[in-house]
Amino acid sequence: MSAYDEEETPFDRYRERVDRPLTRLFVEYAPGRLGWFSAGMVANFVARMASLVPPVLLGVAIDAIFAPDADAAAYSLPIVPDAWLPDGQMAQFEFTVIAIAVAFVAVAVFTWIYGVTANLFAHGVMHAVRVDSFRKMQRLDQTFFDDKQTGEVMAVLNDDTRNLEMFLDNALMDSLRLLVMVLGIAAVLFYLNWQLAFVTLFAVPAMFAFTIWFMKTVEPRYVRQRSAVARLNTRLENAISGMGLTKATATESYEVDRVRKSSRNFFDRTMDVLKLSYLYRPGMELLAGIAFAATFLVGGLWLATGTAPGPLTGTLSVGDFVVFLMLTQRIVDPLAQVSDIVDQYENAKASSERIFGLMDIDVAIEDAEDARPLPDPDARVEYVDVTFAYDNVLGDGDEETVIEDVSFVAEPGEMVALVGPTGAGKSTLLKLLLRLYDVDEGAIRIDGHDLRELQLADLREAIGYVGQETFLFDGTVAENIRYGQFDASDEAVREAAKAAEAHEFILGLPEGYETRVGERGTKLSGGQRQRIAIARVVLQDPPILVLDEATSAVDTETELAIQRSIERLTEDRTTLAIAHRLSTIRDADRILVLEDGRVVERGTHEELREAEGRYAALWSVQAGRVDEPAELPGDFS
């Protein structure tokens, strides 16, 4: 077993929780679309039954019209009253030609109806599944995304939903068509000659048993294949996202090798499935072929000798024998296609387990039943004995405490700054304010209200966030500034850009505010993306502002421009800021120094300098007054 086989993706673990996923798919998503499904089934039945008419008519015509002793055989059709049928061979011939033509037309018309209605049902279900999956993903806690790769998530939203669509669109309808064909052909054969029908259909039980074996054997292989494609998607997504780093470090061959290994793993898992499929389909064709050969052998001997072979009794007409041969051949292809149906069924089963596994993940952070609104807050922020440990969404006990017993207050309009070494818990402390996570102990309050008592939408609309890594959607500059305030006017967008000192550089872009920024804003510099993010928050006009090292990744000149825009933004707002450069927060009303999740120092800039502790040492380093920064414990940032 390879290292890849030993890996288990989070979605594999979610999948194990799901019971009868395809049944659940129909129970939850079919009811509103049963009209299309029923219409498709009726059309499918009529089309399949109509396709059996020409062989039956041909057999009757051979015995009643074309045989040398035609007068000895009556022109009679199953179900159809003899009074409806014409007399005379020519009239019967003309009736046969017209009936065959009508049957082919009926097959074409009802097959079209079946195709349209079946696709409306299948694609309608999958549209709903895809939207519901994405809606659930939007509601999942931030913890879920902390240990997930984009490729894994995209595999669920794209590949897995597409597999279900193929199952509903092809395998489900083909299986129903197969059922109708087999039952219809069996009924006709038993009507014509029940003894020869047993000879023709003796292989069906063997096919059924062979199919059961195949389904049980192939299912775990499909599960491994779905995991392999998720890992391949993740590897490709990472490689494309990190293309700049790859080129800068000349590691193209290393990335190609990693993709090659992931692709090879997917290739191996796919071949595990295909090897079994290549055994199953020829096996089904062999059994169907044996049934055809047995029918030809027994029926041929019956006609050639004029007596029933072996234990069989009675007579067999040439017309009936021709019908048997034609319908036996008709049944070969549908039965041989069972392998494709089973392939798609098993693939859809594995995919539906992953989809419903995702939908069944518990959401911890959501509105309480009695959640209250937060209208026009005064924006007093209070942390009370806050303790927090990361725990993954599966709740398997792996925890890492990052915040411990932190308390402070930010009065309306004040700025509280957080400094400390990397990993001290500064960013986590601010994410708790946004309720991306919930505290384990203690509480965070706004205007005296515990965050867990407030409506999430109101809470997050009251907080403007500017992070170190700015995310822009692939759209225009104006669309990215307007994001979250979609009804804002063009004038409001421009005023926000001016306040963020972004207006001038935006006018210099090829199409100004209508310039597309590219995926993740790749067509803009880091400083330009940051100022657009600030303009977005200006337009939001929140009473509380969170700044997470908003100027750390830009040059000095750009930092000065961003800092000026931030100073305008923080006026008369409650602000919590993580500082990369201490000069940007020296005027803060309160500065907290964090280490290992605890507040080890607090005070104003002057108070902390006079205390001659960690903050004072860091200030001296940044001000250029100490030549030995290695004496400082920790990596402050």
C-alpha cells in the first residue's frame, strides 16, 4: 500500500457518517420534481414498448403472410382484438407496414420526451444539490477551512456533484430503460413460447449474481478513486496558486514531480476500477451471448427436425423463432450496459456520501434561537477572561490553546493596539471578535451584549476588517470596493476611494474604476490592493474597526499613504489594531503586549517605554537604538 493510500482526507471521514446516500438524495430532492420524473418514466415505458412492436409484427407477418402455408396461420397480435385487424393478405401487409412505421415514430417522439423530462429532473436536482452544498459551506465554521485544501472543497462542489448528475441523467434512466426492456421482452417471449423463453432467459439469474459481486467488489475502489481526485485537485490548485514562488525559486521540476505523483496515484486508483469493469462488461456480454446461442441452437433444432428437442413439447413457427432471435439480440446490449450503470452508480454513491457528509457537519457558530439585533451600537468592546483553544471540526480532541485569560476594554472611539511575537495569539484574538471562532471560556461583549447573543449578520456588519493579506474578487475595481454595499452609488465609491488615497492610482489604470483586477487582484500591487480594501471598509462605515497588520507588506512610501487613510478611517471609531511597526500605534489609547496567548504588559506608549520591559526593548530596536536585537526574546511582528 502506498503512502497515498494511507492518507485519509477529512471528507473521507465525513463520508463514513452517511447512511443510504442515494436514497436520501431522492427523499430530499426528488419530491418537488416528481412531475418531470414521472413524465420521463411514462415516456420511457411507451418508447420501449413501442420498440418491441416491429419484431412482433414481423414474426406475425412471416407466419400469416409470407410462409408457404400462410392460410394455416391466423394474423393475430397480442392484446389487439382480432376484430380490429384486416382480412386478406395484402390488407394485412399494408397494416403491418403502417404499424411498423407508426411504432418507429412513437419510439422517436417518446424517446425525445423522455430525454427532455429526464434531463430536467436530473439537472434540476443537481442544481439544488450544488447550491445547497455551497450554502452549507458558507455556514460552516472557520475551523472547517483551517485544515481543508481548496482542491478538496472544489472536488465536492464540482466533481462530486457532476458524478451525481451523470448518475441521474444516465445511469438511473438507463437502468429503468433496461428494466422495462427486459420485462417487456420476457413477457413477449413467454407469450409466444414459454418453453423456449426459459432457454433464452436462463442466463439472467447468473447475470444478476455476477452484478452483485461486482458492486460489492468495486465500491471501495471507487471510494479510493474519489479521494485520489480530491488530492490531485488540491495539488494542482496549490501549484497554480504558488506559480510565482515556483518560478522565483526555479523549482518547476519539483512541482512537476509532485503533480506527477498525485496524478499517478489517481491513475492507479482509476485503473483499479477500470480493470474490474473490463472484467465485468465482457463477462456480461459472454452470458448474454450464451443465451443467444442457446436460443438459436434449441430453436433451430426444433424447426429443422420438426419436433421439440429434449423435454420440450409443442410446436415452434418460423415467425416466432425469428422474433426470439431478434428480441434475444435486443436484450444483449441492455444487459451488457449494466456494467456502465453499476460504474456510475458506485461513483455516484461515493460522491453522494462526500456531499451529504459535508451537509451533515455540525455548525457551532450560528445565530441563537433568541439572537438579538445590534442597531446603532456605541461600539464599546470588552474582553472578559477570554480563553480559546483551536479544535478541529471533527472534535477528535486535538487542541492548541492560543489565548488564555485575556481581559481588556476598548471604550467607544478608542484605539487598542496589540503587539507581540509571531504566534502570540494576536490575530486569533481579533478573529474572536468577528465570531469566526467562539471563546471556550469567558466572554466578549459589545455594548454589554455577549457576542453569542447577537445576530451574526448584525455583528459582522458592525465591524470593518482590514487584514495583512487582502483578498479581491475577479471583477472590476468598483465592484471590489462596493462588495458588501452593493447598492452604493458610483459617487460614494469614488469618495471612499479618495478617503483611502486610492482614487489617483485607480484613475491611472487602463479603464479606471472599471478595470478588472484579475483573480485575487493579481493585476494590482500589494499597496494598491490594500488601499482598495480600506476603501471597501470606508464605504461600509462600521462603528468598530479591526486592523490586522494592515501596512506590513508594503514599501515605506505606500505605507505612509495607507497610514494616512487609516488615520482618517479610525477617527471616531472603536479600533483594535495589530501593529507591525510600533510607530503606527504610538498614539493608541492602550497597547497590549501578548506572549503565548497572555497579556504580559499593557499601557500607553509612554507608560510602556518607561516600564523598560519587552515593549520598550522592541521600540528601541525599531528606533535604531539597540545593536543587539538577539537579546529580545521572541520574534515580534
